[in-house]
Amino acid sequence: MDNGSGIWKSLAPYKDIIVFVVAMLAANYFWKFTFTGDESGTEVMWLGIDVTAPFALMARHIASVSAWVIELFRDTVRYIEPYTLRFDTGTGVKIVWGCTGLKQSFIWLVIMLASAGSWLRKLWFIPLGWLCIYVFNLLRIIIVAFIIEFHPELFELLHSYIFKYMFYFMLFMLWVGWTERWGRDPKDGNSGSRATATAQTGSED
């Protein structure tokens, strides 16, 4: 019993980060094993139920907005409804269901529901996170499209690695902002995060 208590006490300063990692992994694997769809399209099933509609709507929206933004800088892109951007060079980008940002929005929701903090503040911070996810996802697609117009060989590196991990880093930084500042109880003052406060309490015992 003492050993078990000692382990939990030693982990106390890392409680917040442990919750973040567990929530993110749980949400990711829940999505992975319950949502299925054609990786090259927008048809999506959840536990055998057709949930294509919101994914198709978001994919169409992102494709049209991305094309509009790119057209502000270049006249070499064409928007081919509903989901494709095509450049004069012959390269193109098709927005599929995995490019909608809905998965990351779900993961963010789970992370925030699992995290400590004021539920009243979560009512505005969760939507703020969704807005950041939307903007980042849009910029990601626009930047990738700009680059692959002349360098299509870089698509896999940009899409599957660089921007993928940047996406999750952004979620982490949003969560850090919540844990370190906006999610703190006002009575904690400005003396540091809950993790720091927990560590100090542990050292005083």
C-alpha cells in the first residue's frame, strides 16, 4: 500500500500531462476503430451508420475556400467541384474526409472534457480551439497546395509527416495555454500551473 501510495504521489506533478496523453490516445484510437471510410473520398461510416454528410459538407467548404484564397495570389488554379483543386501544371489536391479537421476537433473536445478546470470557461475555450483547428487546417491545405504545384514529390512529406505533427503540436500548445492560464482556478493566483502547485504541495508534506 505504501509503495502504491508513493508511486501515485510521485506522479502527482505530472497528472495534467498524463491526462492529456491518455485522452488524446483514447480519442484517436476510438476514432480509428469506429470510423471507416474510403481514404480517397468522403464516404464515412461510424459503427455501420452512414455519417458522410458532415464530412462531405466540410470537404466541399474547405476545397472552395482554399481555391478562393489561392486565386488571390495565383491564377493557375481551378476549383473542380466538389472537392478538387487543379493547377495548370497538372498537379492537384483532392480534399477527402480525413482532411476536414473533424477528427482533430473531436480529439480536442475529448482532451478538454478530460482536463481539469472551470466548465464555464470550457464553454468558450473549446470553441476557440475548434476555430484554431479550422484555421490551421485551412492554412495547411493552402500551403501544401502552393508547394506541390511545382513540387508534387513533396506531398507525402508535407501531408503525412510535417503538417500532421504540427497539427498535434498545436493541440498541445492550446492545452498548455488552458492548463497554465485560462483553465486555472482564480484562487490559485499567478504562482504557476496546477502541476507546479501540486509539486509544491507534495514537497511540503
